[in-house]
Amino acid sequence: MAKKMLITSALPYVNAVPHLGNIIGCVLSADVFARFCRSKGLQTRFVCGTDEHGTTTEVKALEEGLTPKEVCDKYYAVHKEIYEWFGCSFDAFGRTSTEAQKRITQEIFLKLKANGYIIEDFLEELYCEKCAKSLADRFVEGICPHCGYDGARGDQCDKCGHMLNPFELKAPRCKVCGATPVKKSTKHLFLDLAKLQPQIEEWVEKASKKGEWSDNTIQYTKAWLKEGLKKRCISRQLKWGIPIPLKGFEQMVFYVWFDAPIGYISITANKFDDWKNWWMNPEGVSLYQFMGKDNVPFHTILFPGTLMGTRDKYTFVNHMSTTEFLNYEDSKFSKSRGTGVFGDDAMKTGLPADSFRYYLLINRPERSDTVFSWDDFQEKLNSELIGNLGNLVNRTLVFLDKYFDGEIPAGDVGPAEKSLLDEMRPMHENVTHLLQKVKLKDALREIMLFSAAGNKYFQDSEPWRAVKEDRKKASSSLFVLANIVKDLGILIEPFLPKTGESIFKQLAIEKKGWDDLGRHSVEKGHHIGKPEVLFNKLLDEDKVKLKERFGAKKDKDSPKDADGKNEGQAKKSGAALLNLKVAQIKEAKAHPQADKLVVLKLDLGSEERQIVAGIRAYYNIDELPGKKLIIVSNLKPAKLRGEVSEGMLLACSDEKNNLGLLSVKSSAPGCQVVIEGIEPNNGVISIDDFITVKLEGKGGKAFCEGTRLLCGAEEVFVEKGIEGKIR
């Protein structure tokens, strides 16, 4: 990573308020990587802006009774305010409706024309005789031929997601006046992608391997290439856009997906005079691009093909980071239906931006679609951010303030401290490696494991006792802990910038960079600042209000029907049936009427339960108290030989009848165990439902239908390393 780092986030359409799925899909993910690069001391440019041309803007202008420019001005300010609140650290956040965009786009087009990559051909369009104009795809609405939805656009059906062209719609109508359009043939300009395909294919093959593109990026790109690239129309009969500088086409503008990616270049050029040192310097610059999966072909085929056709020496993408979709509860984000949290909504919740950043990043849809859930949000905020990270920072600094008058004591690195530092050093290296590979979710999980290790050391070293009995030992512990907190501030800052800033402020030190990791730079004699709580808990009553406010569907807080299921609950199957939680054994005793059973009293954080488990032949009863195990928390209660069992303890068994319990080390009781991409089920299930789910132990880890089980940042493991079915 020695080159200059050029980072782009997909340009959001200006005409709509971004929701949380839009935000994690591009700007937030790119911001984490940009902050990491700066912390590493790399020369970095992070570029984004609003995509302002095209049909969507003209449609929005019609709907709001404004001019296209007024719409762009209005929503540019909305986007800018939202991203600033979320802490996005753009080096340039611009717009595509600028003179620089016009100049650079027209120059690129003229070079493509001169090099033989622009062809003229006729295109059959829908024409509204009442409006006396050709209708761009988004000015046509009708019935989707795939799902029957009446309201599909001429380019896509928002209900089923199919890409369309206006002629596929049944009962098409003009969006402006409602009249039925007629077919008309019009001359247009096309980019000859078929002629460029050999160059594009050769580049994709090399770049995707060298840049380690994500699997979904490669999949979407190669699907287009396999089908064979075709000429693509780059002209539109609209008024709002970049005029085409060619005789006979002066009344047309460029298609938005021709000019929008060029916006990365023009936004940089508008802000920095040295833009060519970044965008025309492939040997000296690494380009990283972030986007949702629906934008992939435009960035791996259309944009690179456009630049190749100029025969100029442009910087091409090295690494493409693509996300799947984030959905909201059991539905999709919809501003019109009042469903889901949009950027302007998040600002008004009273919750800090970093709480949203954490949840979106730890739930980032990297390999499959994921879901925003208020239950899960509360769990991660209270158990992980507060119970883990916030707990370590606060207890360390409060202890220093109370027992050492806020002064860092002199400390010797003894065997316990050396063992801890030996454990943490590889964690630093692993986080660095994961971030360099743009594995943001895994990197954040590793940081939370780092924090959990710090908490464990605090607990094991018992400074509250040592400060009275062995002050030298307490001094050593607090010296090491203060520097662990400093390292935590460095590691977490790219993900949670305000949190990192607060940690440095409370330590009363300047912001530290990545090269300070592992150093004892918070030296003895240094006075810390005032300890403060990093996050406040989200209470149940406040969570319920947020659900109601943002249209969340019924869940565990809603009335149940006679079977214990939520009213209106959809039929679930597979992993979606389960709700797994961490439970700590408080008490274990032999079942009075069964030799193979034990009766366990369990702590689930907010409640206690009793479970009966058939593990007496595999574990001594005396060794069970204190263990943190995994239970199926939503299994219908049952009586086993006269004792009530409120759930099921999970264990893995092999062909030789060996058995190992599913366990965690650092996660707190009640912590939600997550199956990536699956929302925990708040409905009650039967034992017949449960046995349909494929759970297995492999390599000492636990998996559900091929996906590992996680509790926050911690992987669930199988005791004794047993491999086989989990039941």
C-alpha cells in the first residue's frame, strides 16, 4: 500500500434522501477505508458527490414543481448534511452539474468519436403525442411483465427488481400526462462496447485477480461479459444534462450512466489542480471503489471501457468493494410508506452517529443481504459497544482517576502483562491485514475481540484488590491498560471517529496514528482527562417508540397469538427459525428422576431460565457452573421427567458418541448469537421445527447451514473440538 490511495464512493442520486442501506453500501464503507489509509500515513484522496443529471432529476422536478437545478441544489444540501453528521471525511464532495464535468465529459466523448468507438444508429422509442416528446425510460410507467406490479418504470420494476425496457411494460403510459405513448424511431449515439470487449476482458481478468475483487463483483461483471457486450446508447432526449457536442445531436444530452462515473474525475478536478496526478497516474496511484451490487457493471465495464476508448493513460480501479442489500426489519426501506430509517431520520433519533456506524458496519452486507433490526441494534449497542468497548475504556480511566489521581503510574511488564501483549500484538497485525484487504466487518470483529481481551485482563488482574494489597502490581496493570485503551482508540477511530476522538480526549493525548500501535506512548506521570461515558443504553421503551416511529413490523414486543407466535408472522424455515443466545450456568444439579439428565439454572442477562440437558454422561456436574454456553432461546417450553425446560442447550456429537458443548469465552450472558444475513426469530418454535435446521461443528467452530455462528465479534466454538451434527 505504498502508492497514493484514491478512494471513491458511488455517487448517490441527488433526488432522494439516502437510507441506511445506501449509506453502508458506499459512503460509510469508503470512509472507514479512507480513515485507515490516513492513519497509516498514506497520501489519500476520498472523493464523492451527488449524481445530478438524468431522467430521475427531471421527474423529481416535475413532482415538486421545481426546476431541475433547484431540485439539485435542495437535495445536494440534504446529502451533504447527512454525510457530515455520519462523520464521512471526504476530501472532495462535489456535484456532476458543474462546468468541469461538462468540459471533461465532452472531451472524453470527442476522443471516443475520433478513435472510432462512437456509432450512430436508430433507436425505437416511445413517443408521447400529447406532450410532443420522446419519453426516456423513467418517463414511462406501466405493468411489470414479470410480477404484474402496476407502477413499474421503463427501466426497472421496484417490486421484483427486474431490469426492463419501456417496450416490455404492459399498458404503458406517459408519467407526465398519463397518455398512451406510440412507437417512434429516433437517431441516437452508441458506445461500441462490442469493439472494446477484448480490451475490457483482458483488463478484468488481470485486475480482478491482482486487486482481489469481491466474489459478487467478479460474478456480476463476468455475467455481462459472457452474454457478450453490445453497443450501448449514450444519448437521451432530455433538457437536463450535458449537451452532446456533435452536429445533429445538439438537442440531446448524454445518458446519465455515461457522464456520472466521469464525475469522480471532475469532482477531483474542481477541488484540486493536481487532479491528473491522481486520475492519470496508474503507476503511482491505487484506486479503490465502493458501491452496492447494482452499480457493479457500470464501474467494471462501462466506465473502464469509456476510458480505454480515449487511449489516454487513466488510473483504473485496483480494488472493487461491493455490498449486497441492507433491508429493514421484514421489508424494504420506503420513504413514501414511512418504513425504515433514512439519513435525516437518524439525525433526529437522539442516538449518536457512531452507534449507527457500528451497527451498520458490524452488520455490513458483504456476502449476502442483511437486515436492520431494532432488537438487534439494541443488543449490539448495549452488549457490545457498552458492555465491551465502553466498559473497558470507562472502568480503566475511572480507576486511574479514583486511585491514582488521574496520573499514569510507573509499571513493570511482568509475566501476566507480557502474556497479554503477546496475545494482542497479532490482533494489531490481523486488523491491519483485514483492512488492507477491505474486509471491514471482520476487522471490526477483531477489534472487539481486542477490547474483550483487555476486559479479561482487567478482570483477571483484579486491580480493585491489588491497589489495597499490592500497589506495585496495580500500577503495572493500570499502566498496561491505559496503553491498551490508547491502542483501542487508534483501532476504532476509522470505524467510530467520534468514539476514537473521545478516547484520545479522555486520555488527554493527541490523536495517534497506526504506527503507534503496541507502543507504551501513554507514559508514566502523564495526567489523563476527565473520564466520560462513551454510550448510553437504549432502553426497551425507547426501542419500542423507535419501531413504531419507523414502521417496524410486529416482533417480540407485539401481542402473541394462541401458539405464542407474533400476529401476522410469516412462515420461516431453516436458519431463520432460530433465536440463539449466550447463557451462563449459575447452578447445575442432577435430575432427580433421570440418570442422564442435569437441571441447569441459567443467566441470560435480563432473565433467568431453567433448562434440562442430557449431558451428564459427558460432563461432571461440578465443572458446569460458570460456563457460557449457547441455547435455543425460542424453543417452546416442555417438561422433561417432571422438570420444566425453557429452551435447549446446543452440543455437537460425532460418530464415536463424543460430545462437546457450544461455548464462548468473553461474550456476556444474553448476547445474541448471529447467523450472518439472518434476522433472529422472535417467534416460538417446536422441536419438530428445530430438527429441520442444519447445524454442524467443523474445525472446532459452529456453523448453521454453512455460515459460522458469531456473538458480536466472537466466534462460537465447540468444546473438545468435536466435529459432527449439532443438536
